[in-house]
Amino acid sequence: MEIKVVRRVLDVNEKMADQNRKMFAEKGVFVLNVMSSPGAGKSTTLEKTLSILKPDINCAVIVGDICTTNDADRLAKTGAPVVQVNTDEFGGDCHLAAHVIEKAAEGLDLDETELLIVENVGNLVCPAEFDIGEDARAVVLSVTEGEDKPVKYPLMFRVCDVALLNKIDLLPYLSFDIEKARSYILQVHPGMPIFDVSAQTGEGLELWIGWLKEVVKKKLG
Amino acid sequence: MEIKVVRRVLDVNEKMADQNRKMFAEKGVFVLNVMSSPGAGKSTTLEKTLSILKPDINCAVIVGDICTTNDADRLAKTGAPVVQVNTDEFGGDCHLAAHVIEKAAEGLDLDETELLIVENVGNLVCPAEFDIGEDARAVVLSVTEGEDKPVKYPLMFRVCDVALLNKIDLLPYLSFDIEKARSYILQVHPGMPIFDVSAQTGEGLELWIGWLKEVVKKKLG
């Protein structure tokens, strides 16, 4: 019974996501949905990414959190317009749903936006099930989380288009086997592009941002 | 509408949790529900905890994961009986619900069990909403996740009885402010007991295990 209920919620979400996708296409906006566990480094990665992208691409951000505006405050410092969604106003939701994105996008000038980055709620499970009308999905996995997360949370890695292995500056202090992590990712999502990065030190970000610019360019021309 | 649906699911869960609680009380079993983000170190903490508790307390474990039996395999090596729940059989659930625990407990000899540890699905959001009929709840926060998780995911820290700050062996390599983390925890849950531990090195585990023995003894006498 519970499953049926969830299915119905997902059907409604799917329709709203299609509407969002149409709206974003009309406005010439590329939407990137960024997901991860809590504390994997989404905000730091996006801070750095926005700073580097800024001269070339007009960015805006929607940040999802259950509570607080901590991440939005950090990202606003990059100069990009930021809308914070606190899901406790939507029943404490563990993910951003399509109707929430539609509402949040009303607070942005989409005519002036080329790339809209959505920082989802920190959760490696539920956000994977909710299409928000995005063009691409990125998952950030911190190397402090262990190698086996891709096989333990396969849906997330299956639905995403690109994976960032973050916090590689900590590798010398961990027993994390990065080759094993990569092979687990490729096991659940063959051919997935994987970028090793440290949002803290900036290492590896250029390759990731090169990939992102490429996919945005492919859509917007 | 979505919220109402969730409420109904939670009402049903609450009744099942009460039944579980009654059953566990009759069998003289103390139930500890352990929750965290993915990769915060629940399994390593429990491996060490089980090894240390073993001579004194008969333990059993229920492990929740969406996929894989990795954690169950690790915990079974401690000699404790382990039941793995893969929630993909229950619709890929992002949490363990009370009816799932009831079913999993059928696979254990509760007459021979004093402490049943439930390692929940790695998720700092949803499991906080689902009472499983436990006596105590522990949240594990890895210091690699950043200080602000307690204020960003307050429900989890509010419903738990004890917090473990794990991976403190990595503190020299992080800009994590442990006093700030503690004050955030106490802000959402005044008086919460907090233990600084490294499941990897074993540092700090004695105090946590002392606390656990105390609460188990208080119930079982």
C-alpha cells in the first residue's frame, strides 16, 4: 500500500517535472541537479564551481535544505542569485520535488540565467527518485564515506550523469581505495564520467568544470 | 496532499512500533536504533562496540540497507547473530519501518538476546520519522561532514538520545570545529550526551560503551 501511494506522488511529480523542463527550455536555461549525502561537500564544490564559471556563464542557484540558510548564504557570496528552499515548509521533505523547483524558480530572473544549479537536500536515497525537470544530474561522493556507497545506493549513481569523488586531499589519511570506488560506480553505471576533486584545495576542479561547460554548450549552443 | 499521505503511513507505523516495543519488553530485549548519513561509520562503530560488549551482553543485529549485505557480513564476523534487511524488497525504502523490524526479528532468537542493535539505512532525514519500537536512538555524525549538520537536520538530533562524533582521528586534517559542532547539537537537543570517538582507532569508545551498558542495565536490571 505504501508503495502505491509513493508511486502516485511520483506520477504527479513526473508531470510537474515535464512542465519545468519545457519552461527551462523556452527560457534557454540549463538545469543541473547536484545530489549527495549530507556533508559530502556539495556547497564547497559549488562555491568554487560558480566562481570559476562566473566570467563565462550566467549562473543562478536553488538550494534545498530542511532548515537553515547556511548554504545559500555561502553561495550568495559568489555573486550568483540564490533562492533557498527550506523543505520544513513542505512537510520536512527529504528531497526537492518538481513543484518546489517551479515555485523557487519564480524568484529568479530566468531570462538572465544560462545555468541553474540546484543543490538538493543532503540525502543519497530519496532525491534520486524525484525528477525536477533538470538537464543533468551530478552526484558528489566524499572519499570519507567509503568505497561501497555506489553499490549500496545504486539508484542515485544510476540516475546521475556524472560523479565527483570529493575530498581527495584526505586520501593520505584514509584507507579508501579509489580504484575500487571507481569500479563500483562503473558497475552500477557503465561509462559514467568520474572526476576526482578536492573542493577544499581546488584540485581536479578544472576537468569537472570543463565537462560541465561542454554539456551546457551542447544544449544552449 | 502528500503530507497527509505521509501522516497516514506514520500513524500505521506508530501502531506497529508500539506492538514491537511490547514484544521486545516481554522478551527482555533492549533495542538500540543507530542512524547516520551514509558513510558516517555506523558499521565500524558497531563492529567495535559488539566486540567489546560480547563477553557481558548477548547482542544481535538487524542491518538495513537498500542493497548489498556488506555491513551484515562485517558485523557477523563479531559472532553476533545478524539479520540483513534489503529495503529494495520493500520498495527501495529510505528507512526501516516498524513492520520491517517485526519481520526481521522473526529471524532472531529473542530469548537469547539482551541487546538488539538496529543499524538503520544511511540517511539523516527519513529514519528520524519512523519509530521502530526501540528503547534508545543513537546518531553518528562524522567530523568530515561539517559542524552544521545538527541545525540542518534537527529532527534527527532531537529524536536521538545520544550522539557520537566519529572519525576524530581525522581532526588534524580538517577545519572542523568540534566545540561548534557540540554547541549546535546542544542547541537542537539541550543536555544530549555526546561522545567523541574514532571507530577506526578505538579512541573514546569506552565512554560510549559505558553509557550504553548503563541504559541497557537500567531497563533490564
